[in-house]
Amino acid sequence: MPDLKRSRPDGDSTEGIHPSRKRRLDNGEANVKLTQAYNDLSDEIPSVRLRGAGDLCKYLVAESTDQAHRIDVAVDRLIKGLCSGRKAARLGFSVALSEVLRLAFTVSGQEDSLTLAKATEKSIRLTRADGKLSRQEQREHLLGRRFAYQAILRSNVTLRKEVADDDWQQFVQAVIDLASHKDWMRTECSAMLYEYLKSTDGARMSASRVQALIDALRQAKLLKTAEGVALWLATEDRWPEALPKGVWSKKSPMSAEEQPTLKKILLGSLAEDEDDTKHMKSGTRQAQPNFVWKAVLEWLYQRNISHDFERFWQEVVERGLLHTSASIERKALGLQVVALATTGAPAPYLSTVLNESIVRTIVSQRSDDSRYLFDTAKQVLDSILARAKAEPDLAPRFMHALLAEGAFDQQTKTKTIETMLQRADESSLEGIVATFRMVILRPRVDSEAQVDARRRTYADILLVLIRHHKSKHSSGNAIAPWLQQTLQLLVDLGYRDIVTDPSPPLADATRAIFRSRLTSCVSLAMDQPAAVVAGILTCILDTLSASWKSLGEPLSKQAKEVLKSAEQARNNIASKIASKKTTDATAAPAFDMLFGLSMLQVYNREADSIEALADLQQSYDAWEAGTESSTGVVELLLSFVSKPSASLRKLAERAFAVLAGNMTAESLQSLLDILQHKESASGQQELFDQRDGDENSDEDEDEEDAIDVEDASDIELINGEQATSSDSEADDSSSSEADEGAEEDEETIFDRKLADALGTAGMDDAASDSDGSDMDDEQMMALEPHLTNIFKERNKLGSKKQDNKDAKENIINFKNRVLDLLAIYVKSQYGSVIALDIILPLTSLVRTTSGKATAEKAFAVLKQYFEACNKNKSLPQPEDVGACLEVLEAIHEEMKLGGSKLHANACSRASLFMAKVLVAMDVKNYKRIAKSYASLQREWYLDPKSKVQGSVFTEWTSWSLATRKH
């Protein structure tokens, strides 16, 4: 009934509730929070675990009549939880237990308050593995007890004066008993004790309690184990009076007298004068070195006596763990110890840690991925990179150690050296360059035969260094100090007779390598500002100029004269640039760069370099006088690109890009003339002025009238005309047949001469089968001179074929370099009238060249030129209509010669481009253009043998319709 329902007053919702029920509600809410706190203790996130420990302590710190009981229950539950391997339960419960124990030991005045003895007894009882448990479950319980003991130590109960000595001795004995269960558990318990002794809280322990610990370890015969050594060293630092006599000589396991015993202990062998061999085992092999190695190394670091460290390292690590006869497991531990040392050793000790023997071991293990320690050796390299990243100033020390093996990265299949070079800052770069100087002058090699290869490797790495730090080439208005040192080093190694003579001396071939790398360094800077390039060249040339008396090969008088003149010109250019008096802001830096490169070529003793520098001087003088100077400059650039040097080619292209705007028709023609030379030995002679004079004039005429043997494989005769091998697949087969025919002619001539010498010409086949056995000795001796001459002539033919082949490759490569320059030219000078001069030569080159790549490159330059004009809507505007019509007619004549589809496409596009230029000049020119196309189309239609392709007229018609004005 509604009237019987009793309403609750406003305010507290629990008011009027029975006290027992209210208590149950409060306890239920508290239990929920407590359960959540225990759940948080096992979370894998550290912050959540700490929050859970804090919530638990808040619950227990609240004063109440049953506080001691709640603490006792919590201690029991936490100790039991330490036996769980779930998530991160062991870590979270251990932290919480230490704080709860700290709270428990402060609660006094109650009979049932917790003591150290009770906590020790609880830890043993609650972690005892009762019943039939699996090995893993037994292991979990042992670890739980170990973490319970650790929590007791961290609660700092040992620092409380009211704790009885008997309770402390009982705790120590419990720890030692646990350590005796298993070898791995001995390491765990010892690490726990070592960590506490080295901690700030542990440092406050009284000497008497520390002595009690040492006495217990001695009684258990654990002092002469690896773990005992670590605990001894920890005690020696703070409580030396607690250490007993008679255990170690001079009361130190690190003394020189105890070195053999220490080595046996750390390597897992049996120590002398010990009857109980059970305790002498060092434990099973672990994934990482245990705490003992870190303890020993830290003790050596703190002593800071290099002799002691070197003695220990060589005896225990180098001759022990990493000895050639050591087992795989022992070497694995040795490499892990090396990785540990590279992480924490003081800088002066790194050369000992990574000595020649150990680095060689690392290289050996990394040289083959099938080796057992291939990945373990990588740990050492990873630790080196991590240390070098954290402390960049140590990079030179690491580099010095690793570079002793030469091409370290290639041998170890890593990028250790390269990564350190990339990460190096400007302060460490200077140290790295100094390191290179040392290893180059005094390489560590087993034999002198390895010296040259080792030094060439260093030269390559120096180039990598400069490439990785292009952004650090300059410092303000000057080049960076580290780069200056690098350039001076390359100059010293490439040109000078160094005062500190290298051992062994530098070979001429090695010096040439360093000179080449110096040129490459300049090439790498080509995309830098002009001031940086000028600074690099100035640094090199100033060093060379100051070293005239110490150069390995003295300069001639003529070379000195042109170098002095060029230096004056560079100074003049520099002053003009600085004062901004030059009228051409682009040409002046270009001339400065060309002078620098040309001077470097003189120092390199390049052929004709003195004459080239003199010609450049004339061009510069002409430029200053305001007259034409580009032709001489182009000739110089051509001399650069003709050399088999990628660096010189890049430098020439950079200079050409700057000077492209100053090109004249004459200088452009000097480039185009090269494209018209024959790709043969005679073409090479003509191009490079290699004729011997009138004595060989008749031979030259014969070569001009004949087709080279190698060229015969690329061309065939069709209707009395030459066609390239790129015309069709049929052309290739026919050219192969022509080549075979030529070979047969040579063989026929050889056989005929041989038959004449043997006197068998005209004999029938049966007679020809005779082996000449009817000849006497005198007849055979008389034939010998004739046979010798015949075979000499045969060898000359083979040598000539190879010369022709080489000449052909040289000309093709030279044409490709010229095409690269033309591509640069049309990129910026597409609107220039003289750019029209390239159309016909490039169209013809597509047909005449025997190199497919060259034909494609020529077409690409044409395409780039036409597209640049269309994109920028800027066509050349010539004034001579007749000259343009002549070019158009010449293109149509080129079409008639036939060729590949690429050639037809080039002709068609070139013809249409010229039509556009003519119509842009005057629309009335269309009539004359149409007449030319009509004449071409009429010939194509009436002549079945015409090589003009019909697609030309389709494209012409389409363009006419698209541009027709209504």
C-alpha cells in the first residue's frame, strides 16, 4: 500500500542503515578498489604498476584497529604473487612488497608486528614448491623467493638499528641457501646483493653487517666464484675492513698475482686450492654477459690505471674468451663482453678494447653469413654506432680501430663506417680526417703487397666523407676547416714528397688515385654556390703553389709561367667579383672555375694541359677586352669531356651551363662538327689531329674510300647507299653476312700466302692433304722466314681490328658527351636564333651513328629543344627566311636517305618545327613550305623505292588543319 512506504530523509543515503550492513557496504567498496590495485600491479605499463602500488599503500596506511592484520595479509598476498609469471606481475608485486614491508617495519608497539626474521620465514614458506610441480613452476617459485628477498633489502630493514644481528644472519643464510639451488640462481642472488651494496641505501650499511655477509659467503665457498669476485669488489670500495685476509693476494682478486686464477674463474674453469668443485662452475651460457663482467670492468674504469686494464683485457678477453682455440660459446661471450666495453669504456681505453686482433675477429665472423657468430659480431658494431651517436667526439677513435682492416664495411656486410661518417658533426670531422692521415701514412698490413689496395680504399672512403657532408662544405664565407684539411691531405698524398715519409712509400699508381679523388671532390661541389667552388679550388691551388719545391715531379719552366699568369687572372676575377665591377655576373665565376680546373690539369701533367691553359688565358683576355671568347672556351671544355673522367665531364657541364648564354654560331659549330666525324680509326685521327703528316696521306685516302672492318657490321649497301643497322632487323642480319664475308676474304688471302710459301698452290685436294713430310730439314729451314712474316702480317690484322674497335667506341663516347652539352644548351637557350643550327646535324646523326643509344640521345635533344619552345611559347625569330627554307629543304633531303623509324620521326618533327618558325615569321611563308612538302610527297608517290615514310605527310596535314586560320 502506498501509505505504508516510508520515505528517506534528504542528505546521506546511508543514514538509517544498520551499522553491520553499512560496514559490509564499505568493506565491499574497499575490496573492489583493493582488487583493482592488485590487478594494476601486473600491468605491463610501468606507470600503471606504480599507480597500483600507490593505491595499495594508501589503503594500508590508514590507521585502524586491524591495520597490522591488513598489512600482514597484504604481505602474504604479495609474496605469493611474486611466484606468478603473468604479464609483469613479478615486477609490480616486488615494488609494492618493498613499500609495504617498509610500512610494516615502522608499525611498532604490537606483538604481532612484522620483523626481519618473520619476513624471511614468510618468504621461504609462501614460495615453497609443494607437491608435484613442473620444472617451469619450480623455477617460478624460486624466482618468487629471490624477488621477495630483494624486496626485503629494498625496504632498508637492514639499516634499522633495532633489527637483531641474528635476524640479519638468518636472512643472509637464506639468500645463500637459495643461491645453492641452481647455478643460474646463484647469479640471480649475487646480482641482487651486488645491486644493493652499490646503491645509495646499501652504502649506509654498517661494516659489521657487511662483514657478516662476507663471512657467510666465505663459509659457503662462494668468494672464489665469478659472483664472489663481483661482491668482493663492491665491498672493497666502501668497507675494505670487512674483507678477510688469506683469500686473495693483497686482498684483491684483480692483483697481478691473482690474474691466472681470475682468468680461470671468469672463463668457467676450476680455481686452484678449492676442493669443492661444485661452487666453481660459472653457470650456464647466457644471452648476455652477467653482472660480473660489468662489475669487473667498472672497477677497472674507476681505478683508471691503463696498465691494469690492458693486462686484464689481453689475458682474459683476447687470449681467453677470443682465443683461436676457444669454443663457439666462449667466443660468443667474448664478443658480448667487447660490446659491453665499447659501450662504457673511457675514451683512452677504446684502442685496447678494439685492438687489431679483436677487430680482425669481428671481420672474420662477419665475412660469411653462415658463421655461427655472424649476428653476435653485429652486436659489437651496433654498440659502436650507439656510442658514436651519443658521443660524436669518439668517432675518430672508433674509425682508427676499424679502418685498420681496410674496406671494413664491405668485409663485414654492414654500413658501420658509412653511418659514422654520416652522423659525424663538424667538430669530429676534423678528428676523422686526422685519423685518415695516420692510417694512410702508416697502414697496418700483413704484407707490403696489401698497402696499395688499402690506401685506395681509404681514398674512396674520403670521397664518401665529402659526399655525405656537402652541406657542411662552407663555414661562413670560407670553406670548413675539416674540408680544408681533407683537400690538403689529398694534395700531400697525390703530389708532394711529404716530409714525414709514409711507410711504405706511396706508389705512383696510388698517387694517381689520390689525384683522381681530389678532382672528384671538386666535382662533388659543383652544385654548391660559386663562392664555395672558388674556395675549394683556391685551397687546392694555394697548397700546390706553396709546394713547388716539394712536388714529386718538378714543374717545367713553361708550366710555371702559365700557372703564374693564370693565378694572376684568378686574383683579378676574385677582386672584380668582390667589388662587383664585372658586367657579366655569370661569366666571371665560370672563368674562375675554368682557370682552377685547367691549372689542376697542369699539375696532373695531362697532355696538352699547358697549351690549353694558355688558350684559356687568351679567351679570358678577349672576354676582358669585350671581343668574342666563347670558341676558345668551348674547345677547352671539349678537351675536358673527351677524357675518360666523370668528374671532369661534370665540371665541364657546370661551366658550360654558365657560359651557354655567351655562345656564338662559331663556338656552337665547333660542337656540331664533332657529330659529323666518322666512327672509325680514320675519324679518330681526323678528330684528334693524330695524323703523322704526308707520309701517311696515301693510307688515309685508302681508309676514307674503304669501309672499316668493324663498320661493316653496322652498315650495308642498299641501292649504292649506306644504311645503319638500326634500320630493321634485316639490316642486322645482312650486316652480319657482310662481316662474315670480310672474314672469309682475310682467311682466303692468308691461305693463299701460306700455300705460296709451302709451294702447294694449285695442287689438288688430295695433294693438299699432305703434311709436307717429304721435305728435308734444309727445305724446312728455308721456309721459316717466310712463315714468320706471314704470321706477323696476320697478327697485324688482328691488332688493327682491335684499334678500329677502340677508335669507334671513343668517337661514339665523345659524341655522347657533346650531346650532353647540347642538351644543357637547349635547356636555357631554346629561344636563341643560333640554336636552329643544331637541328640538321642532330637529325643526320640519328641516321649515321652506329650506336643505338647515341641515336636515341640525339633525338632526345631535339625533342627537348622543340618541347622547350612549345612550353615557353617562344620560337626563335631569325631574319633570314632563305636560310630557314634551306634548312627545311635539307631536312627533306635527309628524309630521302631513309633510316630507322626513329630517324623518320626526327625528320618529321624537325620539318614541322621549321615550318612553325617560318609561319611565325610570316604566314605567307606557308605557301613555300607547302610547295616543299608537295614536291617531297610527289616523289614519294611516284617512286616505289622511295625511303620517305608516309607518316610524314599525315603529321604535316594534321598540323596544317590545326593551325589553319578561318
